[in-house]
Amino acid sequence: MTLPRVPPGLQILERSTPDGIVLELIGSLDADTAGDFGTRLDALLERATGAVELHMAGVRFVSSLGIGCLICAFGDFQRAGRELLITNLTPELHQMLQMLHLLDYIKAR
């Protein structure tokens, strides 16, 4: 069985809104990108006020490490009394989060 080719890397576009920060993610959240992604979220947790929204429409692949990174980020934001939410999930990513029962814990719309 041949798996589909996934382009490497994760592009993160940041923009401010009246409610906080939106990060538009494009690419893959995996072993190669999860560390930088986590570092970016840690920095936002320290400097930004308001909610942080992860716009996921451009995410084509999320590995188990990427899922772990999302879980850790949600915990960090929750402990800090801050809001982190996921928006514009692809049907495949929505199904994966649903199968893992993570939508019970992760705020998504």
C-alpha cells in the first residue's frame, strides 16, 4: 500500500482580531513541525491577550505527535485561564479528533 505524499513543513500565518490572535496553519503538524509549533504557542501564551484560534483548514496531515502537541497546548492555555480553540477542521481531522474522543476536551467549531 502506498501512502499519499504529504508536503513537508508547516506554515503559520498570524493575524490579530478584536478577540485575540488567529493562527492559520498550512501543511503538516508532525514530528518535523510540532516543536516549532509548540514554541510558537508558548510565546503566544506569554505575550498575547484574548483568545488564540487555530484555523486548521490548510492542515493536510497531523501525526500522533501533532495530536499530543495540541493536547498539551490546550492544557497549558486552560491552566493559564486562557482560551485556545480550533476552527475550520477538515472532515478528516474532525473525524480523527472525534474517534479519539478529543472533541470532548478540545474546544472546536
